[in-house]
Amino acid sequence: MRKPKDWGQPCPNPACTHYRRMQQGNVSAIATYLTQSGKRRIFRCHTCETPFSETRETVFFDLRTSEDKVMMALKMLLVRVDLAGISFVLGVTEETVLAWLRRAAHQAEAINQHLLRNLPVTQVQLDEMWNFIGRKHAQETDAAGESLPDSADGRQWVWVSLAPEFRLMITAIVGPRTLDTAKEVVAVTKARVAGIPAFFSDGFTCYLAALIAAFHVVTTFARTGKRGRPRKPRCEPHPDLVYGQLVKQKHQGKLLTLSTRVVVGTERLTHLGLRISTALVERINLTLRQALAPLARKTSGFCKDRERLRQRVVFFQAFYNMARPHMSLQQPLAQQEQTRHGAIRPRWRQQTPAMAAGMTDHVWTFRELLTVKFEPLNSQSMSG
């Protein structure tokens, strides 16, 4: 008996028992319709009899613009083109481009939520990169000169946690350079990795408190029966926690000394055989500045709103992990796999950070990045 084709489409009806469930055999194609981007299918869920479009719950749903133009605008956002330039080249308003960016960022958040889980990393490099929104100096600041958490101007740092063995961006957060933001970065990183990896950073003091808040054990003391108050429970770093710092001393912008120090977990660091380094996460900072127009030095295309900057960073994170092959991750092809394509005979197999981490088995296309759909976390498998 012929089996119905599995279209990989979830039912979008919240009242349906198969809501957002995939590969259940309840969805079939019933018609096609013509758009500016070609033919698109209409599906129907046989459980609730709800018809829905192929582009439902994707970036392209209910847009009057061709998909090629939308993808071109989003690609230009990732190659350091500012909003004015995109508006001039494509003939659309800046508000329209920002609306597309908002959809793409929402899609990127779904990708990060569903795929960045239980990552088998051994070390994580932490760093933060200076930037600003609106103006360089906020009207209201704290004692250290940093913007307040709900400030609409001033310094806003791009915080990144990186798995160097996979070149994978685990976390990318925009916020002031404060302890609260450091705790948020470490907490998100902890939720996405398996176990307790080794952490390396620069000499920023807030990382230690943030790491202890996320990875700790509480030591309690029994009552002695003597007079006086009992000893309070003590919070100590987890025995498996390793944290090293690469400390730089500068004078008038010039690097004087470079030293390393192990803050927590000296014995385990020796056992792991790892070297304290932040070189790769600092290289990611350059990649971000070269890719996103608001992060470029001395630019007039800076963001006026923190949410817009956050959307760009999150969208680039998903693109970098899933759809951008990394040269240092490429693998040599076997002789029988080196098929000639015209005058070119590839000798390397391209690989993205997500492929290296086992999150997917292929390089995602840009359209796949914008249209991929997922099951709820409590019912999906870890296949990319």
C-alpha cells in the first residue's frame, strides 16, 4: 500500500490534537497557488480540517513582496549594509526592512531555542564587545558610567560565549557591562551545554560571581548545641568548575603585559590539558564588526534602539552557526568523492559550526534558515 507523502508541515491550529506536531500523517497537500516567487502549496490537517499555506509560521507568510527581495534585504543586513543603503537599492522603506528583520530575528530565536541544547563542549570562551545606541554617553548612568538596564541610549555591549572546538556561538546577548548581564550570559550558556565546561575570559571581575551563581554547591553546617546563632550555609564553586583569565595590562592603548591566571579549578584544568585563551572569541568580535553595520567603528549607521541591535545580533548568530561554512572546520574529501564540477574539483567538504557540533548534517540554505519549522520541545527529537 502506498504511504502518503510526509510534507514536514505541522498543523497551525492550537485547538487541534496534532498542533505543531510533525510526521504524524495528518497533513496532505490539497492545492497550489501562484505567487511572485512561484507555486506554493496549500495543506490540510485531516484531524481538524484546517487548511493552511506552505509559508505559514515562516518569515514569508502573508507578505506582498517576492521572497527573493526579502532574502536579498536580509542578506544585505548580514554584510555590513546599512538601512539607508538597503532602502535605496531595493526600493523599499526602512520600516519595511525592520519589519522583515523582526520576523527573521523571531525565527532565529526559535532555531537557537530548539537546536542549541545539550552541546558537548569542553570549554567556553567569554567576551564582551563595546557598542552604543542613540549616543555614546547615556543621559543616566550608574557609578561606573554604564547605561541603566532600561536605558534607551549609551553603552550597550555585545556579550558572546563561544565553543572554540566547534567555532559555535552559544550565546549572543546585548546589554550593559554589569553583573546582571554577566549572570544572564552564563545562565543561558549553562542551559545550552552539557555538563560543566571550562570557562575562559579576560580580566573582567563580574564573570567569577556570575559563574559561581550558576555553578555552585551549598555547604550547610550542623547545629553544635552551643549558644549563639548557627553558621549560615556557604555557597562555594562547584568542584568541577574551571575558570581561567587572560589578563591584559595596557597603557595609553598599547599592550604592555599579557598574563594568565587560574581563578578556580587548577587541578581539573591540568587534568583536561587545556590552555587559557580568548583568541577565538575575540576573533568573533571582529567577524561581528565586519558583518553588522551598527557595530562598525565610526559609523553613522548605529542603532537607535537596543531591540533592533539585539535582533541583528541574534539573526547573525543563527546564520553564522547554521548557514555559513567555516574554513577552519572543512574536512578533506576522499579521492572518490572529489567530483569535478566544470573546471573546479573540490577537495574539501564544507562544514558549519552547527555541523561540527552535531546539530545538523548539512549546510543550511538561506531560505531554509527562514522557513524551518520545529515541533514543541517536549516532543521533538534532536535532529537538524
